[in-house]
Amino acid sequence: MGDVGITDGNAAAGNAADREHMRAALALARRGLGNTWPNPAVGCVLVRSGRVVGRGWTAPDGRPHAETVALAQAGDLARGATAYVTLEPCSHHGRTPPCADALVAAGVARVVVACGDPDPRVDGRGVAALRAAGIEVVVGLMAEKAEALQAGFLARVRLGRPTVTLKLASTLDGRIATRTGESQWITGPEARRAAHALRGQHDAVLAGIGTVLADDPELTCRIPGYRKTPDLRVVVDSRLRTPATARLVATAATVPTWFLHRADADAGRAQALRKAGARLIEVSGAENGVDLAAGMQALGAAGLTRVLVEGGAQIAGGLLRAGLVDRIAWFHAPGVMGGDGWPAAQAFGTAALREMPRFRRVDSRLVGDDMLTEFSRAA
């Protein structure tokens, strides 16, 4: 079977109309980010005689799929149409019937797929089913953009863990709090709103116990109407020290809240957290807490594809040291705090420059008076 890298001839170039419609499908797919896990966020556009007759994207909670939505909108107009899909149509029975079968039954004449699906249940079978039915299939159009959008889903399938975005808000010299611990607010209101939008685009927001004890955060996306599914918060709390009075605990019955903890955590605290509505996930321990790699594997096994980390210096340093940070969203405020402020990442033993985690800048823009720079891990 094929994989996510399969490409047909000149598919990567495509014609102008194909690229225009695939760009639209990718834009639709982005609407599902943060709302569709464990399924990928997929977009689909149906075009007949140069006219768009159906549009769809993966619905909240992962169903119905994008193709199903677009086909329902198109109705009989789907017959003879071209379907532009950002990910290979599924070919297996899960919570919904196979999308490849639905496209065949609808009578589409051509399917343009941005990238293949490496899930072993699909992995080329969707494309094969379409071709077996006599449908022309093109694979690989705008594959790089599609794979970037699907990075979380692809990481869960390939690596067993979600992609990790580390969000930092600091001064120009990389300080996240004064020497006394004051941190609210280093950045301005526009940057804080942008940070809430980031939360809405991820499956879960994760913080360490240090941040919970210091800031008592809510870790929710507080932009009305932005999210279609409930916020999910994850706390790395090896000993389950989160107090019962914390806002995360008080709202755990209505806002999903998970704790990553060690086996030797206090049983009484575990019982209290469960009673409050939290989910506890036991992972192996490490010298100063939990094994973060094991924790990310546990989150992947639970279905998460995209995690935004808003922890402090300890969790940031731990994830960077473990090579678990895929992207960084760094908000810089136009101020300098000095060396006695708290650093964005704790020391993690870098002795030589070659050992330093490296990233490449992929975007940079002003957000109010602050600057947001986004980085992706260097290959």
C-alpha cells in the first residue's frame, strides 16, 4: 500500500483551477483544528462544470466526515463532479461508513487528494478503492501544505504522540516573571486574545503543576463561539499536588480535565480529583516528576493530536530537553526585565552548541504592541 508521501506524476503542480479548489479545501479543513480529535481535520470541495456544488469539513468530535457533508450538500449534482479532498478518503468502517465508498456511490468522476493517510486501516486503500471503481484519482496536489495542516494526526499515527506547540510570553530577554514571581501581564490584551485563539486550535492545553500552583489558571479558550467542542485541560502533576480549591478542579465536572501522574501519587488526592470529575492517567516516573515522553505517548493513545503547552520554565525545559517540542509560538513584549527575572526555560544541561534544540522561523507578526514569532523544529 502507499503512504503519506505517494505522489502521482505532475500532481504536485496541478492546474490553476485544481490549486484554487484545493486551497479552498485546505481552508475548510483548518476550521476543524482543535475540534475533531481523534480524527483528522479534513476539508472537501465538490466541483461540477466549474461550479462549486458542495463544501464540507470534519464536524466537531470527528463526524460526519468532510466528504459526507459535501456530498449531502451537493445531492445529485455530485454525479460527474471532481472532489478535492485534503486527506485520502477513509476506506474502513469506524463510527461512519467509508468515505471512499460514499464518493463511488455518489458517482463522482475524479478525486484530487492532497496527501495520503498513513493510518494502517487506510494507507492507500482509499485511493485503490476509488481507482478500482473507475474514478480518476490524482494524489499529491499541495501535499506539503496538507501535511503541515495534518501534522498532529500524522504524528499520532507515526510516532504515537500528538504534536506539541510550546507557547511562551516573555520580555525581549526571555523572562516570563519578575524575581518576585509577578507575571500578569507581560504581554498586552491583543496578544492574550491571540493566545486564546491558539488554545481553540488545539485539542488540549497542558500546564505543569508549578503553573497551576502559581497562577491558578483556567486554561480555557475564552473567545465566545470560537470552539465547538469543550476545552480539554491537561496537568502534569506527578504527586497530585493540585489543591481542591483550584479552578481547574472546581470546573472539572463540566470542562474535561486530565492529570498525568506517577504511580506513587497520594491515593486520597487521586480519589478526590476523580470525584471532582477529573480523569487520571498514570505514567512512569522520572527524576523530578513524570516521564514526559511517556506522558505524550499516553495522550496520543487517548486520541489527542495537537497539544498546546502553557507551562512555566520547568515544563518548557523538560520538553525541550526530551526533544518533544515541534513548534514554538513565542510572544515577545517590548520590554527588558534583566537577569534576575524567571527564564522562559529552565536549565537543561546544554554543554555545547551542537546540543542546542534548533528551530526555524515560519511566521512573524505584530499583535498589538507585541510580536508573535512562530517556529518549527529544524529537520
